[in-house]
Amino acid sequence: MFRNAILPIFLALLAQGCINNNDFDSLAPACSDGIVATNSFEELKSLYQGELLQIQEDWVIEGYVVSSDRAGNFFSVLHFQDKYQNPEGGLQIEIDLRDSYLLFEPGQKILIKLKGLYLGQSKGVFKLGGTFAAFGTTSVGRLPALKVPEHVFRSCEGVQNIIPKQSSLANLTLDQNNTLVQFDNLEFVEEELDQSFAEPQEETERTLIDCDGNTIMLLNSGFADFQDDMLPPGNGSIVGVLLTENDDLFLSIRDLTDINFTNERCPELVTEFTSNQIIISELADPNNNAGARFLELYNAADEALDMNGWLLKRYTNANTEVSSTIDLSGFTIEGSSTFVISPNDTEFESVYGILPDLAVSTNSPADSNGDDNVQLVDPFGTVIDVFGIIGEDGTGTNHEFEDGRASRNLDVVFSNPIYSFSEWSIFNDTGGSGTINDPQNAPEDFTPGVR
């Protein structure tokens, strides 16, 4: 075990001692007050030029340990930040030491002599340590145990009370990695509540969510002491080390005392809404370019609307069965704003000089040749708005816009689940049933994105 073997070696190699007694359980390992920091984290990172390097400068950095392997959720790595409160940044050093918390408990100030260490970056994360070679590639690896006391020193200032930085999932940034953070009003997603923190001997992700629907993954080791404990069902605060992998953020706790989920869970998050002010405002079948077709929606309300669960359905010609569908989930239409859908975004941009809000496939509701019918359906299955009459081919009717366009009149600000010709100005190449015989050419006769 570490305390019976590594610790005496570590103490023997360090000349200075702050030892209170010979009881290993209360032993204060050697410390140093003769080493001072010479450089910042940012100066260290500036040495890295895209390739692994061995540091040659006689630099020293200092920081405060924020991780702990006491419960087995961290292994062979120390995460440390530049200040014990309100840190500006964090780093990590790979070390081949088990039970490192006996020497480097959370809050311990450490000083690191950088000369001879390796600096690298893996998946966007800066790492210090030794080297590791695999498959012809050399990267930062664990610093051998006997090398640790040559580079990592405990300050004699004593252990500080690390104050986690208060954070929110909505405002997290990548530069907070390797620092200790705290989140309030978090909980585990309901569908994972019957699971343990981790699968045996497997690194496992569990999903934390706030009351606004923002999420972050909690990363747990399958070797942690709490691996088979069940996820707590409540809501509350959680403290952990923020980790990153490329652009992804993760959280890792030191032990279960980092979690205090004793509050009631968030009220059910409503993500599906309806409105009678989302309307179909324009359908386009340009006479000179079928590739420039589009469908435009308009939100006549002042407030934005989340379109989660909304659908556009096309009924081709006289069909009474849905021919194609566009799912609008994941999009929001701002208040008093349009939302343009194109079946050929490359041609659309070339013709109109703007990008559509949504690019879809051909033969979709946005790709009508002028004699089809379209429904706008809310998340609850209610038809909110319609163009045309389902089951009636548009040819020769008052809802034909072949080689032209159907434009909703500007005074229409509420949707209508029953087609009303009086709400529309319709241009085509026949002029039948009261429509206007005036084929429309793109781009001059169309106004995508303008209501």
C-alpha cells in the first residue's frame, strides 16, 4: 500500500520536514517553504506549440489541489487550480501514485518544478507529466513515483479551504476546466434514477439536468467506492472538478459528500407549446426556377415560440394521406419574425442571396409544384393552419399557385385551420377561380424572410 511503501520514500527524498509525529494516520508529510513560483499557468501553456515538448526552463508554478483519489473516482492524476478561490485557470499532472490524497489532499498548496517535465495537449486539455508511447505515438503519461518528489512539492502554508466557484450550466466555459465548481438546483434525469453511479469496472456517464433543461454529464469510475450506490432522486447542489474533452464538458466528484440532493425535484419542464399566431405566410413555385421553391412561416406574436413537436404536412394533389412531413423540432421562431424552409438550400442562396432557416429534402412540403395542400400541426396534433383543401387537387382552383406564389395578406395575424381564399393573394399561370394569372419569377417576385 502507498502509506507503507511510497510515503517513506517520498519523505526520505525531501530534505525538509514539517512532521508532527510518527503516527502515519496523522503524519504531515514533508513540506517546503524555500520554493517560490516564478511563472503563471498561462506562461506555461504558451510554451506549447502544437507538439509534445520537454520543458527546459527553470520555471516553477504553484496551485491548489482540487481532486482526490480517496474514494477511487480519480486515478493517477492531480487536478489543481491557480487560486483557492475565484481561480483563473486549472491544470493537471499525471502521476504514478496511488492514494495520493495522503500527500496531496484537496486544498493543499503545491509547487511544481517544471524543468524535465513534459507538456502536451490531448483533446483540448493541457497535461503535465512523464511520457507514454503507444502505436508509434508519444504523449504525456504518468510521472514515475520516484520522480514525483523531484518535481512536486507541498507548501508549508497548510491546507486551504477551497471555495468552489459558483457556476451555472448555461454559462460554462472551457477555460474553467480542472477547477472546482459548484452547481445548485441540479438533479439526475428521471430515466436514470434506477441506476447506480457507474457500471462495475467501467467509466460511466450519468446525466445531470437543471430546471431549464440544460445538461452536463457526471463522469464516474467503475472502481469508485460509491460505484454501486444508487443515484439520489432529489434536487440540490453538487461540487466537482470540471473536466473537458474537446468541446464537451464533464463533472467529476471526489466522493458522495460532494452531492447534497435534498430538495424537491424541478417541476416538469414544458417544451411543447401551441399558438394561433404561427401562420403559413408564403409558398413559392417560381416560373423560371423550380430549384428556388420555398415555404415561409411567420410568427405574428411578440414572443418567440419553441417549435418542438410542430409538423408541416404535405398532401400531394388530391391525396387524403400525408405525402411528406417536416419536423420543426429544435427550432424557434422569434416574435414578429419569419422562418424560411428550402428544399434546395444551395440554389436558394444563389438565387435570393440569403440562407434559409431550414434546409430539407425535395418532395417535402416546401417543394410543392403549386397544386398541393399543406397543413401546419402543433405538438398536440391540432391543425393550426392550412393552405388548400385536403383531398382536392389544386389545379384550376382558388388554391393553385403553379409557376407562381401564394402570399398571405398582411392583415392576417391569426392562423386558420380551414382554408379561406380571402386571406391569400395567389398568382399562377392560369388565373382560374379568382386567382391572378401572372407567373412569378425568382428572385424579383418573391420575398423570402420578409413579411
